[in-house]
Amino acid sequence: MSKAQLMAFLAKAQASPDLQQRIDAAADASAVTALAREEGFLFSPASLARHLRG
């Protein structure tokens, strides 16, 4: 579930320049996950870090 939520959030971010700017301004992975939670997506900072590492 977490990975699906992460991928959905990233897809939304690609379609929304405003959201992408807010992600770029986030201080760290925890801030990005808090932003995602505000948008209705649930995933952990660790899931985000794993995705970014590839």
C-alpha cells in the first residue's frame, strides 16, 4: 500500500507545478511525507528514501 501511495503522490506532483515546488522546498523526507499526508497520501519517509535510492 505504501508504495502505491508514493507512486500516486509522485504522479500527482508531476502534474502539478505548485505541488512540485512545495516538494522541492521541503526540508527533508519527513516534510515531504507530511505534505503528502495533507494531500491524502500515506507513506513513510523510509519508503520515499528507498524510492529515491532506486
